[in-house]
Amino acid sequence: MLTNMYASLLSYKNLKLAQEGSDLWCISEFLLYSDSQPIGEVNDNSIYCFLNMLPRKTKAPTVASSITVRTKVYSNLNYMILSSSKSHTKDYHGGWYNDEIAALSSLLLGVRFHAGSINRHYDNRSGDFGRIQAEYSFPPLLDFKHSVPVIPNAIKDINVAELRVLNDLHLLSEKKFNYLIRTARSYQNALWICESSPNMSWLLMVSALECAASQWSKSSATKEERFKHAKPELYEKLDTDEFRELIPTIANEFKDSFGATKKFVDFCLCFLPDEPLLRPSSGRIDWSSESLSSIFKKIYDYRSKALHGGQPFPEPMCSYPEKWDEYAERARACSTLGGTWLDEDVPINLNTFNYMTHSILNKWWKTLLPS
């Protein structure tokens, strides 16, 4: 029932309530801001419609109000739990339903989207033209150092019609949607911060992959199996008549720490990104599983050094990609800012890793839906 429902994961719960035959409460609209160019739209009887605002195309990338999202709202907050006498944070991701739609759109299309506030509201008291409201959630500033983007593949023409699939998210379980939205929020934030703080963008992209990998690993292996794989010698010592009963307890206690690197690498290889259609003549990476496995391990090692040792990702991996015929996929060895990196230290740049992350996460997203 609505009265027993927390006011969280609202874009998902709104679809579920619509499918269950709940009454339409109102219709609301908000803007999606982006620096990519929209083509097409979703303008039909869907719960979530995406209307192309035809922003002016400029030579330099400019963040503009690009899409109006028109939402049929079945989730009346007046009848949902907004506060409680007990802690409740399992659904928390730092945003409302409009932020969820922006994040999911960002992950689906691989571009920057920021959700504006509700700027028009239709209900039985607002009249035929609705009630307009001032915008108060403007997009972050986007500044390109040296006028060159660190992730140029996040700026492109996008087919808005592809966002229609967001109306099918009710087909997921709530638990799976929770993983999906937290993954999408991390990826969305990584794209917005990449130009001003590429080191933080690296961390957020790895975090997005780790969140998805957590859901994937829990569905593909038991806690005892992960324990056995991560600590085979210890597992063997415990796998006796005397200590075998301790295995489930230990596996459960350390379920989130066993084999973190392996889980990350295995997940990325399981949903191996397809080779780009356009490859550079120089600065290529080897797209074989063995080569990518080595790259993913190095990325995770840098992630751990950044989080636990305060050492940022290598500066060459945080710089904009070189371009000849196409954008280079590797970073370039160099000495700067007190550090020296050889070719083997910097096997990939952030632009290429964004391409991989977007591909991996969208392949994983498809597995969450019923076959």
C-alpha cells in the first residue's frame, strides 16, 4: 500500500503504482540540461515522455536546457513515508525522482544530463495550462581546460527515442533497481566532474562498476564460493570436520572484502566492451581479454592507492587524449608534477575508460531485465 511505502526510488515506484492501477495524481515537467545535441523525442502516452527542446547547436560545447521530461505522477508524497523513528538509508542515493531519470538517461546514452527542478505542474486545481514554477536546480559549471575536453566521447548527438526504455524499469525487482540507480548516479557524477577533477572522475567510474559488480557477484556466486576463491589456503585449513562449521560465518563476515580486485576484473571481462568502430592508427590498446584484464587490474590498483594512500591517478591518465586520425586510446608516458610514468604505467586514458564503462554497464543493465 502507498501508506507503507517510503518516499525513495520514486521513478521506479511511480511506474509500479501505474502498473497496479493507482490513480493519476498529477502531471509534472522538468528540464534535462546537457552539452550533447538531442535528436528525436518520446511524445506519446508513456509515463515518462522526453520532449526535444531543439537547443541551438554551437561550435563549442555548451550546457543548455535540451529536453523536457513530462511525467505522469502516481506516487503521491502526501501518502508516503517521508520520515521515520528508525534509520532508513538502504534506498538513499542523494536525489529525487527527477535526479533518478537524469542519471539513468546519462548512463543509457553516455552523456551528461542534469535534472532541473519541477517547473510546471498539472493537477485538478491548476487549470488547463498548469502551474509554472521557477527553476532552482541549475546545472554545474562545465569548463574545458585548454579548450579541449578530457572525455570528448561524452559530447555527441543523441537519439532521445532510446530513452523510451526507462518506462520499462518496473520490470526489475526493487533490489535490482536500487543497484542500477546507485550505479547510474556514480556514472552521471563522473561525467560532470571529469573536466575539473579527472582524478575524482576515475574514482567515480570505478565506483559505478564496483556497485554493479556487487550485484552481479552476489547473483553468480555464493559467499562461501567467493571465500574459497579469495583465500584458498585458509579455506582449505578450515574445510575439516573440526572447523567446517565456521566457514559460513567467516564468509558472511567478510563477504564484501573477499577478492575485491578479482570481482572488479571478472565483472569487466564478463561484460567485455566491444571494440570501437573507429580506432586510431597509433595509441591503440590491445583489445584482447588478457590485455584488458591487465589494464583493469592496474586501474583498480590506482583506485586503491588514491582512496587509501592519497595518491592521485597518474597525470597522463587524467589528461585529454591526443588525436591524429582518431582519439588515442592510451595515455602518453611523460614526466610532470614531480612524477615520471612509463608506457606500461599508463595503458589507458579516461576517454577510453569512459567508453568501456558505458558499454560494460549497459550490457549489465540488460541482464537485470527479465529475459
